[in-house]
Amino acid sequence: MSASSAPITFSHGPTWRNRVALAPLTNLQSGSDGVLSDDEHTWLTRRAEGGFGLVMTCAAFVSSAGHSFPGQLGVSDDTHLAGLTRLADGLRAAGSVSSLQLQHGGRRGDRALSDDLVAPWDDAKYGATALTTEGVEQMVDDFATAARRAEQAGFDGVEIHGAHGYLIAQFLDGRSNTRTDRYGGSADNRFRVVHETVAAIRAATGPDFQLGLRLSPERYGIVLDEARELAAQVMADGAIDYLDMSMWDAFKMPHGEEPGDRPLLDLFTELPRGDVRLGVAGKILTAAQVRECLERGVDFVLAGTAGILHHDFPRRVVGDPDFAATHPQPASHFVAESVGPLFLDYLSTNWDDFVTADGVR
């Protein structure tokens, strides 16, 4: 048995059949109201059929104020429940563990979709208003309510999106979060919203519900030393089942560091993690790279680009130690991989050197 094909267990929830998870990927395929579309259902269930141990949805907004882009999946209202139930059932039938990623855009929300953008501070550039202390408490409750709704729909778990400059990550920004209440200023205060959201979801869901957390290790106003400290805290606390470090490039050196320093990945694998599993995402495209990540101490990998290119990426990795997902690929390749027209247009427009016209390389 290869390392990538070994099952992985958690403190809560089901065992994953292998150590390759589908990363959460913006795909713009659901309705303007956040209701699941047939295309998004097909895109995700096809990945479950392809052998991913965990299939995670795109970022799903937990409140209307956090709606961040057109075609985004929603989990903010009971009108989303029927579609989410259908998706959870489909993923389970295909043999994958399921996770719904919970997100609030904060100042990065879409004003065309939300009249009231909020942030940890007043932000004139984005037209966002600072949350009151009570507003932060309501946001935490919104995440917990969304997690409870995901559990009701039949998902095996959720992941808190605390990365990429969205609302929870905005609280971690030491440059700008100078709030004077318990959610700003010191690192401990800025970390508080993460700990409270984790605790609220644990209290709102059952003992077999799986909980993950996604963090960025740097940038977005996040200092590497603080990111390591927060990662150490949440792993020591043990309330989450896994920590998903989104590095953009799992093999990069820390931003701004001198050449020769240790890779960013090593600065997180060395942290004590107790029973919490550690995953990493970022440009993992080959069987060799999956092996390297696992050999260097992560418990699982999250494949994004590779999962778009190949619905059965985990099976290809296990079956061929030299397998590599490559791009660009013609549009017909993506259609055959159950990438719907809206998602394909997004990839063609926003991802350089990814989609070519058929017959053009």
C-alpha cells in the first residue's frame, strides 16, 4: 500500500479512504441565491467517484452579508438545505467523506450581492463598516448555525475558512486590526475569533461531526511567527480534527526569507499536533509531490488544480508513481472531466495557461 492510499482516522467523524482530499475551489456554478446547481453537484460527485478521500465544497457563505461572488454556494438559509442534502447524499453514495467549507467574505464580499459589507475595521476602500462587538458575536453564531445546517443536510463535517484574506483572516491582520475590544490589538485578541468559532461549532454539532480549519501561513497581513503560534494553539487545543494550511505553493520558501532557509512546510510539520491531522495545499500536481509532502510529515494533501484536471487524481497517483497532471489542456478535456460551462469560463478567463481552444497547445 502506498502512503497516499493509506486510510486516515480522526478524533471525530468517519475515516477517509486515502490521504488525498479535494481542495475547496471557487467554481461559480450555483444559483444567484446560493442554491446548489446540477453542474456543481456533478462536478463534486464526479470527484468522489474518482477516489478522493475527502471531497470539500467551494467556500459557502454563512450569511448574506458574506456573499462574495456570483454563483457561490450558500449555507446561510434553509432554502439551501434541499440542495445541500442532495449533494451530501451524492458524495456519500460515491464513497467519499464530505465537508462543506464555511466562509464569510467580510470586506471582500460582493457589493452587488450584499448591501452591507462588514470588516473588523472601517474600510473606505471596500466600503465596509466595522463590526460591533455584538456583530462579531453574531458572525461566530452564523458560522455555528451554518455548521448545524450542514450537519442536518448530511455532511460529515465542515471546514472553517480562516485564510485568503476573508473575514476571519481579516481579524488576524496585525497591520489593520487595531480594534480596542477583545477581538483586536494583541495577537491573542486577534486569534480569539478563530477559537470562539471553533468552540461554537463544536457546541452546535454532534460528537461524530468532523471539523477542519483552513489558515494562511503568511501574507494578508499575517506574520509567519503568529501563523505558527495560532496553528500550534489550535492543534494543542484539539477541538478541530484537521488543520489545512493553504500555502499556494507547498514547496516554497517563506515569503521574504533569504534563500537557504527551511521550506515553509517544515515550519508547520515540526509543530506538536496531538491528535489533530495536518494537511497542506498548493501546486501539488504529481505523484512524486504527494509522496514528498507525506514523507516530510503532513498527514494528507489537498489537490486543487490536479483535481480540476483529473477527477480521478488519487487513483492515478496510486496507480502510477510517475504520474503528473499537466496543463494547459483543451476545453474538451475539462468538459469530459465534468467542468461545467460557467466554471470553464472562469478558468479560461482568470487562470493563465490553463485552458486552450481544442486542437491548440
